[in-house]
Amino acid sequence: MRIAVISDIHGNATAFEAVLEDIDSQQGIEGIYCLGDNIGYGPEPEKVIEMMRMRNIPSVLGNHELAIKQPESLSWFNPTARRSLEKTLTLLSPESKTYIAKLPTYLIVDDCRFVHGFPPDSVTTYLFEINSNGIKYTLDRLEERVVFIGHTHELLIAEYDGTAVISEPLYRGTVQLDPGKKYLINVGSVGQPRDGTNPAKYVIYDDEANELIVRFVPYDIHDTVNKIHQAGLPEQHALRLL
């Protein structure tokens, strides 16, 4: 199985288009899976969801989708993000809202689990809130060998050999995985990276080769910045992209 895993598009259709073009240029990709937060912050949430549906890309629920599905959860967000989500709500069609309401909190495909925040199914828990013992406890209780998460917008890999957890940042390029270990992999963000670099990020996982390939994809950032301004979204969302 050779799959692409994407996360945190955040209404950045320009970045998403570039990532899809990059995925299509790769050899042997059998599927694309998304870890949620397809909306919020960015100027084109409706277009992103249309692209997801057109490509039949399975996605889990992110915390930004949760805010659309359950408006009472808006209180969980800081004032700027809350203002952004209130704007996002006006940019979504009834069909997209229905689509969001049906997203699952996790997916399992072969030996992989996909969840937005933290396994087994948390939409809101950040990886940095969980220490090594917590990661160990969780991975011990999961049948899946590889867990993909998003939410933090930062690339990271935690490997577990049954005794200890070692966590390290991920960088562009190929990482060889050990078939005897379990992994928790944060795939970064397509639409709003927060790792100090501004290309869109995603990963390719090959379970036969036991490889993880981290892809950095350049795109027209200023196009997205201009669209954020035109949509009347908070300036902070544009500044984070630059």
C-alpha cells in the first residue's frame, strides 16, 4: 500500500491544488487520506470541500469542522479563530455543511489509523499535551502499527519499540521505518504550516518499503494572502503564511 496523507488544508485551495498536482506526479499512489481541518482560517472552504468530494478523498473530522457541526464548541477557540469560523460558516453551502456533519472521528485502513488530534479518536487533543508515557499507553492499546495525526501543523514522528518512545521532528525527504516498531506521525499542514517554513506539507507512506516520504510543495502564497484580505478574514491568518 502506497498512500498520501494530508491534513489541515484550512480553506487554502491554492495550496491544496498544488499538493494534489504533486501527489498526481508521484508513482503508485493508491489513495489519499485527510486528517481534517479542511476549513477555517483560509478564504476558500467551499472550494476545498468541493475538491475533496470530487476526488473522493476520505477525511476525518477536525476541530474546525466540529465547530461547524456543533456551534457550541466555538467557545473552545480563541477570539480570532472564532471570528474566522463565524465567517467560514457564511461561505459554506448547505451541502458542505451536511458533508461536514457526517465526517467520522477516525478511520482505519489496513494497519493504519487516521485521526485529527490524538488516538484513538480525539478531535481536539494536541500531541504536545501528551507525554511519552501517554503515547506509550495509547499505542500499547491500539492494534494499528501506524497512526497518522494532524492538528498541530508541525511535522513530527514518534517511534515506539514496546519499551520506550522516541520523538523527533520530521524534515523533507525519506525516513526508513522499522517493521518491528509502532509509529505516531504528525503529517504537518497543507494550508497553514507552522514549522518555520511556508511550503505546503504532506507525507507518502509505503508499507511494503517501510518508508515515509515527507513532501514540501511550493505554491502561490500571495494568491491565498490576497484572497484572505478579499474575504475579510483576520489579518493574522495571512501573516502566518508568509
